[in-house]
Amino acid sequence: MKKKIQNIIENFGLPRIIIFLFLVLLFILTPFVGIRFDTSINDIIVRFGMNGILVLSLIPMVKTGCGLNFGLQLGIIAGILGAVISIEMEMIGFTGFFTAIGIAIFFAVIFGFLYGLLLNKVKGDEMVVATYVGFSSVSFMSIMWLMLPFKSPNMIWAYGGSGLRTTINTKGYWFHVLTDFLKIKIGNYIFFPSGTILFFAFLTFLVWAFFKTKIGTAMIVVGSNTDYANSCGINVDKMRSISVILSTVIAAIGIIVYQESFGFIQLYTAPLFMAFPAVAALLLGGATVGKASIKNVIIGVFLFQSILTMTPSVVSNIIKSDMSETIRIILSNGMIVYALTRITRVRT
Amino acid sequence: MRKKSLTKTMNPSVLFLINYAVPIIFIILIAFAIPLSGLSGLYFIRELMIRLSRNSFLILALLIPVMAGMGMNFSIVLGAMAGEIGLIFITDWQIVGISGMLLAILISTPIAVLLGYFAGIVLNRAKGREMVTGFMLAFFMNGIYQLFVLFGMGNIIPISNSSILLPRGYGIRNTINLLGIRQVLDKLIPLKIGDILIPVATFLVIATLCVFITWFRKTKLGQDMRTVGQDNEVARVSGINVENTRVLSIVISTVLACYGQILFLQNIGTMNTYQSHEQVGVFAIAALLVGGASVAKANIPNVFIGVILFHTMFVVAPRAGKALMGQAQLGEYFRVFVSYGVIAFSLALYAWRKRVEKENERKKIMNYRKSILAK
């Protein structure tokens, strides 16, 4: 019995168990601190749809052994470019949404290609290089947002300033087009954002199906053993490049869905740290630096978003101050540190 | 063929260009930016003097882990946090002057040792990924620091001076005025040349640290660290406790960073309780890399060249941005971009070269094997 428990802890990871228990505790506490259970559930579902695709985007790169994509910001930038250009073109509703995605994919493929070239040159050190590539690209784009010749009055500063605003409202363009698509209302407090969830499910299916194809299988081989892949005649660098492009494209789509649901496009320094929560969610779902699956994405996003939704309301009701930001920092970064220190694979 | 050219068939001048690409790009950038900014020479020298005294110590703290082969120590942020905790306490007890500063050092040293020890253990568990782990560790500890300072102080840890507490009665305010120790070290030995105040005592402290580092390299421990940095296995075979040596290097670095942050804040005179330490690692590392250091090799001249080049950029970028585009904000973004970009570029270049060298070595072994088989 004792061994069995030890086995479970070993498999599941101690931090994950602690976080899971913490979450259960939060759920138990909800009725006692005067928070509606159903609105909390609703928040979790909405946030799940918002963040799911961003976390999904990490999968291809982990599968080919490129590690956790700390350069997720590149995809996010491509997504933002798509979003602002679609607004500049005055595209409204689903047309606008899909135009944004189309443009975003175009940029994401270019960025992903270059990013892939770089990552192939720095094998073994992908993560630290990726982090700083992500940071420097966000700060580079901060300059660009100031200088690019956008004209739409909804996006530039109102009084004589030049450059884009720090947040751009998507209302009037494609705000909630996906969320309200086939929306199901349950009672007064819960609604189910079918569109967002379906879209997430669709992309998840595509990723799943992709890894069943010939290229997808080749990628998994690259990720599990490079030398073996080489001797099988698989072009390792090419497979890694494809995975990086794929990750970047999905991230670009992910941020547009996020903006569609959130209602705002955040520019300048806002995307700087967006990679970390996504990575933390994936790790929380049971992934490691070298291994991740769709299951990890779904469990991870659910757990992570539940904690983020529940902690502020419950904890601040108990101690009368807002600790959510601190808890978020400790939780997401602690999860990443934990995962980084548990790398069993030794690279020579 | 291209890969090979990077290490072998390249002539020395091109190799020099690649090795020192970052400083060279920087010198060119600055050469363009200085005339644009329209700053006077005197102002410029004064600024540079301040920044040299303010930042050198923190950057020197990075040298020892590089020696031990652990790359850029992103977790010096932990040391900075320890230093800030010391400063919070002396501000609370209202101990001023040089004695206040010494007391802050006294309080924060054990904290820094403890944090450094913790960081060292964590980094030992992530061999080969020290940098990304150190970086994430700094973020993680920032959360712990917040928990401690924002929720613990005035609550569990008694704080008597209510003026540094938030109105709600616990947690430290966002900014703390360090009036009591403001520039006490800088002005300890007063020396003025023309209009420029020269912080003699601070420079003496920095010089002492340089001497210490030079001496340290020659000690038994320093030699051990270099061996560990060269090759873990060789070090282990020759009887060095690799894990301990690595932890020690991080502890020393963290403690030095703690002093560096105290030095830095006594010069500035105010402390952003929750932000002052956040960028310490990034700026220090970027400056060191700009000075021509790499992940595997960094020395004292790199530090000073780095401070001068990097901070010249800091002084002129906003002005140049304003002159060029009419927006100071542009220069602001530009210098952040440069800091991150420099780190990204240097790390990528280093990783690339490392991989190429490894591949060449492998090829050599394969050729050797083939030649033996042919015989």
C-alpha cells in the first residue's frame, strides 16, 4: 500500500498533487465565503477556451525535442499583427476574425521559419536562446507599433500622438464572434461558449491527426532519438523546422482567440511574459521538458485556469487582500523550475 | 561546409569579428547615437562616472559562476533581494549613515548565503540548463519575496515604523526612501574635480573586489572551479567535489550581488520595493556581454568595457530617439530591445559555436577510427 502511494506520487509529481489538493480545498471553501459556485465554473470554462490554444501550440516543439517554447511571443506577435491589420481593413464579424487568422498565419510561417533556422543552430540550448529571442522580438515590435503607419482612429492615440494604443478594443469588429457562436445558456449564471470550445477541439483534433501522419510520426522519432532518426534517413533539421513553424502558427491563432474572447488586443510590453503561464499550464498537466501530449494540455489548462479563477475570489475573501498575483507568480514559475530540475535525459 | 568554416577554415580577422561582434556593433551604434543626442561632454562624463560606480560591483558578481562553467548567473536577482531586505530593516530601525549601510550588509549576508545555497542546489539538479533554470528561479523567488515583503512584513515580521508600511497596516510600500544612507559611501571620501564628484570610496570598494577576484582565481578553490568549468568529469576524477564547488560559486556570486545591490541603491537613494531587483540580472548580464565576454569566458576588463559601452547607450538612447523620431519613448523601447537582443545574440552565437565544435570533434574521432580500421 505504501509503495503504491509512493508510486502514485512519483508518477504524478508532488507539486501537482499539492496544487490539486489546494484546488479541491478552494472548491470546498467557495460556499463558505459567499461566492457563487456556478459563476466560478463559468469563468473557468471561458478561460479554458481563451487559453487552451496557446498551450496547445507548445506541443509540436516538445514532440520534436526542441523543449518548451519560451519564444512563444513570436507567434503572439504574428497574431497581433493579423489582428491589427484586420481592424485596419475594417473587417467585421467572422470575416474579420478569419482575415485576422489568415494574415497571422502568413506572418507566423515567416517568423517560424526564421526562428526554426536559429533553433537548429543552437541545439541543446534552445530554451534559453528562445527566451531571449522572445523578449527581444517583443521589445523590437514595441518600436514597430510606434512607427508602423496605421490609420484607423480606433487604434491610434486620440490626440496628436502617433503609433498604436497600448490596448485596442475588439468591440465592433470581432469581439465574441466565436464565444457567442452557438452559445448555450444554462440558468442565469452559466453559459457555455460552444464556439470557442469547438474551435479549440477542432484545432486539437488537427494536431492529433497531424501526429498520426507520416511527417508527424517522423517528428516524434526525431524527438525521441535524434541519432536513430538520422539513421532512418529522416531529415532532422527539417522536421524540427516544421515543428517550430507549426508551434508559431498555432500560437498566432491562439492569441487571436484570446483577444476575441478577452475583448482587447494588448500591445507593447504586454506579451513579454505570456509564454510562462502557457508553459506552466502544460507542465501542470503532467508534461515534462521532453514529453507532452494533448491530454496534458487539457488537464493542465483546466487545473491552471481553475487555480487562477478561484484563488483571487476565495483567498481575498478570507484574508481581505489580493494575493492572486503573488500566488500566480509562485505557482507558474515554481512549476517551470520544478520541471527544469527534473530532466532525466542526459544530453552529451 | 559552412559549419566547418566557423571554427577551422576561417582567417583570424574574421574570427575576431565574430568573437567581438557584440562590442563592435555597440561601438558603431554609439558612434551614431552620441552626436544625435546632443549631450555635452561634461554631462556625459558625469553620468558615466555615476553609472560606473553604481553598476560595476553587480556585474563583477557574475564572474565567478562563469569560471565554474555555469554560464551567466541569472539568479543574482536572489542576492539583490537579500540586499533589499537588509535595507528595509535598517530603514525601519532608522539607522543612518555608514553604520546603517554596514548593518544592512550584516543582516543581508546570511540571507544571501542561504538563497545562494538554495540556488546552487537547484542549479545542480539542472546541469546543462543552468541559465534558463536560474532565470526561472529568479522569477519564482520574486513571488516568494513578494509573499514575504508584501504580506509577511508588519504581520508576522514586526515592522515598527508605520511610514514604510502600506496604509492597510502590513506590507511594505512600493517605494522606500533611503535618505539615511543616500550616497553615504559615495561621499565618504569627498573629491571634486571641477563640477564632477568622484565617489572615491565606492571605487575603492570596487577595486578591492577586483583584487579579490584576481586573488581568488589563484587559490585552491579558484583553481578547482576552473577545472570544474573545463570538464566535470576530469574534475571529479581528480578528486574535486564538483557539486560542492558549483554551489560555492553560486553562493559567492549571490553574496556579492547582495552587496552590489546595496551599493547600487545607496547611490540612487530610493528603492522600488518590488521592482528594483527585477531587471538586475538582465542589465548586468547584457552589460557583461557587451564588454566582450561570452558564456564561457569573462574577465575584469570585460566588466568595465561593458559598463562604459552599455551605459553610454542607456544615457544617449532616449535623447537620440527623441531627436530622430520626436519621441523619447522610442529610445526607451530601443534600449530595452538592445539589452534583450544582446543577450539573445550572444547566447545563440555561443550555443552555435559549442555545437559546431562538438560536431567537429566527433568527426575527428570518426576519421581516426576509420584510419585505424583501414590499416
